[in-house]
Amino acid sequence: MQKPIEFKLAVSPFEAADIILSSPNIKEDLLYWENHVVGNEGKQICTFIFERYYFRTSGRATLTVILENFDGENKVRCMTSGSAESIINIDFGASRNFVGWLKNILAENILKEAEL
């Protein structure tokens, strides 16, 4: 299992979701998204699931993105799956490319990146 990649953002989860949704051609890869306000303190959570076909692996990869601010910091967690080929589990850079695509969309708002 690959480790999730986490970003800290300068904008709220809902603001980040708006940035993602307004990105050109986003609908081609978007399978599902939802957002919720949790509790009376205005905590926010957004979930996105993207899917993309990669010729280099001859298959589809998914990117699950969770935006939340439950501990007071605006965070994004990215998890890829399905990008590896065959028994030896090599994805030929497909997962890095998929996460990089999201990083480019949110680049102006990333404060800090850390691998969990």
C-alpha cells in the first residue's frame, strides 16, 4: 500500500474544492465528489474520486482526495490506487503524475507538503 501524500493549504476545504472544480477539463476525470459541514464549529470535509486511463500501465488509476480542517489546519490527503501493473506492482510513475496534476491545480495555495 502506498502512503498518502498530505498538503497543508492556505484556503479552507470548500475553497480548495471550488478551485479544483473550476479547473479546466476536470470533469473528464471526476467520478464523484461531496462536501459536508460537520458539527457546530463549521468543520468542513470534501471528498473527490478521480479516475484516469494510463497507457504506460495499460489500465485505470484512481486518485482519492480528502480535504478537511478537523484539527484547525486545512489539509488535503491524496491516495492513488490501481496504477500498478502486474504482480511486481510497478506503476511507471502514473501515481506520481496523478498527484502532481492535483498539486498543480492547488499550487498557489499549498503551504507545506509532507508524506505521512
